[in-house]
Amino acid sequence: MWSSFWRSRNRLSIDQFRYLIEQLQKIQFVNEVNKDFVIEALRTISELVTYGDQHDPAFFEFFMEKQVMGEFVRILKASQAMSVALQLLQTLSIMIQNLKNYIFSNEHINSLITYPFDFRNEELLSYYISFLRAISGKLDKNTISLLVKTDNDEVVSFPLYTEAIKFAFHEENMVRIAVCALTLNVYHVGDEHVNRYITGPAVGNYFSDFVTYFRKQCIKLDKWVSEASRDPGCTRATSNINSAVDEIEDNLYYFSDIISSGVPNLDRLITDNILQLLVFPLFLPSIKMGFTDETTIGTTTSLFLLCCILRIVKTKDLASGIGAALFCPPEVFVQKLDPRSNGDACDFQTPHENLKPKQESLYGEKGIECSKDTVQNISSAHIGSAEEFFLHHNCSARNLALREILLSYIINGDEVQVLGSLSVLATLLQTKELDESMLDALGILPQRQQHKKLLLQALVGESSGEEQLFSSGINSLKDGISSELDMYLQKLKDEYGLSSSTIDPEISPQKHRYQVLDALVHLLFNRSNISAETLWHAGWLLRQLLPSSEQEFKNEHLKLLQDSYEKCSNNVLNEVKGCWCDLLIAIIIEEWKNCKKAIEASSLQKDLKSIIMPQQYISSDEDDSSSAAGRRMCETIKVFVLHHQLQILSHGGTLPEQPRVGTPRNVNMETRAKRSGLGVISPNPGTEINLVDAMPCRISFERGKERHFFFLATSTGMLGWVLLAEELPLKPQHGVVRVAAPLAGSNPKIDGKHPRWLHLRIRPSRLHSKGQPKLENFGMVKTRPMMDGRWTLAFIDEQSCKDAEAMVLEEMHLQSKEVETRLKPLLNFDSPTSQDATIVSLDPSGTTSLPL
């Protein structure tokens, strides 16, 4: 029989197709003898059916007439060979993906879906998941009805969906992705009977199970974050963090896609589960520093995950629920201890049973008690006293509301806590799903939005709006607060179980706004241990809240701003004599553009990963290398630029495109640069110069090989060089530059034991614009900074060596003096109008290009 399979016949004919089906129907058992024929027959059938679907409808008619799907099921049951099951799944996937007609009738497809395959074989599982996903790709309102069982118009069985979600938490990432894609295909069909089934009691637990699985991912992420914090150089932890974050973000986008699928009640179901299983029992209590174990997470991870959820899962109830919860102390959400009867270790229990929310409830049922005074303690404080309050009540104090803890971190926290808290506030501010009244109550409503709303109220004749618009103070939007925030606070009381005395804060947007401003001002102008990148983050947030005129800023704010600006100006002046003074103004111009772009951006341009993997800033004064000095200078410049721009904005001005720097000095005196014939020309190797001021010396670049050169130090404007030139034999007193190095940072020093030797430090000519080694993928790839070089020049006698040292020092003084002169217009801040003056472009000797 098997030899007849290979007889000559048109392989794409209906006769060949009929022959294969007839031969399959004769097979009662699949064994080693006929296994290869069965596999080849299945493969050929898929090819013929696909061909016939496009060229001859008779193929598909014959396929349906002979109940070939039933034959597939029979062959599968009659075979114990794994290779037959693999080929059958592959055959079905190809047919489903390529056929215009549907093959879902007669329950055969459901029999194949529910067949007990041996999924211990990874290849078989991969083919099976592809088979399920291929089916889901063909779903619409007509085909989905062929895959479900109904009773009185209610779906009671949906094998495609129920079998697929069994693999939702499989260890293989590609399997999980395929299941997510399949479920989304089901949700997007929009069949009302199927929608009721997937949100009903039969399979509705899938969503809470998925959120519980997501919770485990969050705890695992925190494990890697903790390991990375203990060992910042651990590349394994960094790699694991990146992988964990990618998967967490993928799952959050999956939640977002589920919500946007349009299935009734599904958005509420997802929101309820996220709030009950993640936000309330895990994230919010973790904001307050405390003990963490295998069931909790750290503060840094909690802040990061809150930002991720708010940015990706965009629902009003979720955002507003989180916003309202920030007015509560974390103690009301802390898991309760459930002591065991035998007195052994305790289990942590949440206010809801086994972390499984009831679908008809938004927040839970059991009550949690806390004192009314805990939420009102800061509300009784005087407006503007936030800084004093938080300085005396650190983030570990009891009964502080979560909103207050975030501000406490901004004032007292370390780099990571500050960055995390700023990110949460900035994310809330950018969350469009939050009502303006909620932002106003939190104290982060942008000034322009507040004035816009008050203006609209005044235009339509609402007296309260007109009074608030033209009043001297910053008033609250009371009507909105009473209608929006109170509603979600009431939900916390009624549906999460908090007693009436638990949450009853006197919401004062004006006071809360000043508290946020106080915290930001304190951070920006009173903390020197925070990196410039984080301060720019705070600068963007302050820019959103900045009063529209100087009169609306408190006097202490303006004084602190002025004092801090003077300190930053002095720090910049100190860099004038530093080893990178020749690039100082160029970096200021570069960072001015970057800072202006950052704080004027419509949204915060910050990767959230920086919260859990902050970049390492090397700025120790003990490191005297030029690279370390360059990093410290860039940090100093970035802080100064931010302060200068905030100074302009606080006075009601607008930021110019470039900083106001001075013009080159008109110096008519003879200089070494002019006498050498350089002028404004950069001395590249091969440049001919006059050696009138040069001094003969010897230097060895290789052991045992001394070379004779003429040494010259020269400066032109802000640029300067130390040169080694060789005399031209046919042109006395003239030579050719062989080596050129930056003058700045050369630090000439005569050797203590050999008074004819002069030591020079040769720093790199380039500097990274970021001020530190570039980090790619958050620390996984680091660029090694360039090292300093050393020259040791041997002169004819001691006096020549002293003259050479004096020449270098004199040229360095002229160079730094030129830089200081050009900086004066920028450092002498008078008013916004003076800052808006025309910017004078620099001449070639003070080029604005920054070597990168």
C-alpha cells in the first residue's frame, strides 16, 4: 500500500488529494512502519488544501465532505508518536493561517484543543501554542460562535480561552506573550455572550491571578534592585533588572490593552485588582521606609512601579484612587499580622481575604482604624511652614500622609528617594486622567491650568472665579475638590473599609501648593549632595508650578534663590582657574540649551529606570585627575545654568536661546602667540611657527631615546597650548610643531631633586558633555575615561627651567583672565531684561564648539 503513495501522479491534483485521504482512512493504528507515511501525508494535505483554497474550491469541498478534521482527531488518538502530534499541529496551524474558508465546525477543532498532549516536550508545547494563536487570529463574531458551547444563550464552555490561559504564567516568555496575544484577540471580538463568560465566575479569576503573578514579578524586581544597591558594579543584577523591567512594562501594556478592548466591566475588574492586590497592600505601605522581606518591596522599587502604572495603565478610577490614597498615612494600608495558634512565625494578611478581591467591590470590605489626627496634623500647620515641619519630622515619623512622606523625601532623602518622589509627583501632574481638582488638592496643579480655569469661570460670570483670578493669593478650586476628591475619599471609606474618622482631611490646596514649592525650593537651593540631573528634574516640576510673577513668590523663596545663585556663581568662577577653563564657556552654552529644553518640555523627559538604577557620579575631591575635575566642572555648570534660568523665570522673564556671554577683549599688546605667528590659528602638527620665545629642551617619549625640541607656551583668547617644535635647518629661528597639548591644567612644577627638570600634566583635549563616563543601558556598558599624560622637560640650566615655568604660568593667567572677563555679563544677574539682551557670538579664539 505504501509503495503506491510514490506512483507518478500530479501532486497538486484533486486525485492526489483524494488518494491521501483514502489512505489515511485505512490506517487504524500509527506505528513505526506507517509513521513516516502519516507524517508526509499530513504535510502534503496542508499543502494541497492551501493550494486548492486559492485555485480550486473543489479541494475545500472535498475536505469538508470527507470530515478530514475528524480524521485528524482519529489519527492523533491512534498515535503514540510525538512526531505525528508535532506534524499534525503544524499542519493545522498552516491551514488555519492560510485558508480563506473556516474549518472550525463540527466540534473537531475543540477536540484537538482539549486533547491531552504531553507538554513536557517543549517543542510540542511551542507548536500547540502556535496552533491556538492561529485560531485566535481568525476570530470574529461568526467564527467565535463555532468554538463555544452555550446553554440558554449563555456561554458555558470556551476551550480555546480556558486552555490558553493555563499557560499564562509559563516560565517561557514566548509562551506567555502568545497567550496574551490570544486573549486580546478574544476580547476584541466584542461578542456580548463571550464577554459575560470571560468576566464571570468560571474564568474571571484569570485577571486576579495575573495581577498576583505580576505582584511576584515586582517582588523579584525589588530583589535585583536591592542586590544592585549593595554592589553597584554587579553586571548580573543590572542585566536582571533590565529584563525584569521589560517584562513588567510588557504586562502593564497588556493591562492597558485589556482595558481598551471595550469589554464591559473589564476596565473596572482590572482596576480593582491592581488597587487591591498591588497598590494598596504592597506599593503604598512600601513608600515609607521600613523592614522588607520576601513578601514586600523597598521604597525605591515602590516609587518606580507607581510611576510605571500611572504612565501605562490609564484609567480615571486607578489614577484617582492612587491620588486620593496619598492623603492617607501608609499605616492604614499595612498588612496585618495574623498570629498562629502555636505561637510560631506570623503570616502577613491584607485587609481582604487571601489577596483575592470580590468582583462587585472596588476596594474591599474589612475596616482599618487610624486616628483622624494623622491626616490632619500637617493641615493645622501655617502656610509656608512645610520646610520647618519636614525638617523636624523625617520620613520615618508616624502618621504622616503619603503625600507628606514624598515631600519629606524631597527635603531630607537621599539621591534615589529624591528622584523617586519627584518622579511620582511629575507623573501625577502629567496624568491626564486625573481631574484638575485632584492635582490642585495635591498642590501640583500647573499654574497655567489654574489660571485658565479661573479665567473661564470669570468669563461665564461666576463671581468666585473672578474673585480668585484677580486676588493676590493663589486660591483653590473648591467646587471641583468637593465634587471629585471627596468622591474618591468616600470610596476609600465605604469600599475599602476605612472608618469615617480615618480620612477626613481639611483639604487646603493653597497650603499644599506652598508645601510643594517649599520642598522644591529647599531641594534646588539648599542641597549640595544631589546630582545635577535630579535637580533638573526638580527644575522642570518647579517650572510647572512657578508663580507667574515675582510678587507671588514668597520672600524667603527669593532670598534662598538669590543666595544659592551667588554660591553657584562663585563655584563657576572657581572653575576659571581649573584645568578645563578653555572649554568652560562652550560647556555653559551647551548645557544652557539642554537645560532650557528640559525645563520647558511639555512632559518630563526622564527614563523611569533611572529611579532604580541611578547613574554613578564620581565627584570626589580626592581624585585629582583631569577627568574627575571635568566631571565636577560639568556638574557645577549644570547646577549654575539651572539656577540662572530659574532666576530669570522667577522674575517673570523668558529664557533666551543662549546665555549672555561677553565679547573677546581687544588686546593690542604683543603676545607670544602673535610673535610666534599663530594668531588665531590652532597649532596642529606641521604648523610652522617663529621660535623667538621658544626655549630649547630635551624630552624622552621612549626609554633611552631623547629628542631635542623647542618648548613654547602660548594662548589666544580662551585657547592655549604647550608646544614642542623642531627647528628648521634652512630657516633659523623657525620651526615646525611636532606635538601640541592643551595649556589649561598643565600645572607646571620644577622637580625637587633635579632643578633643570620641568613636569607638566597633559590632560585630554576632549571632555564628555555629560560630565561623566557615558553609561549605556544603565551601567551595562561603560566608557573608560581618558587618562592624563606627563611631560618631563630637561632644560639647559636651572634659570631656563624657571623661565619656562614662568612662561606657562603667565599664559595660563592670561587664558583664565579672558574666560573670566567673558563670564562677567552672565554672572552679574540684574533683571530679566538684561538677560534677554542680544547674544554676541564668540570669535574663533573663543569658539562655542564643544569637543565630544
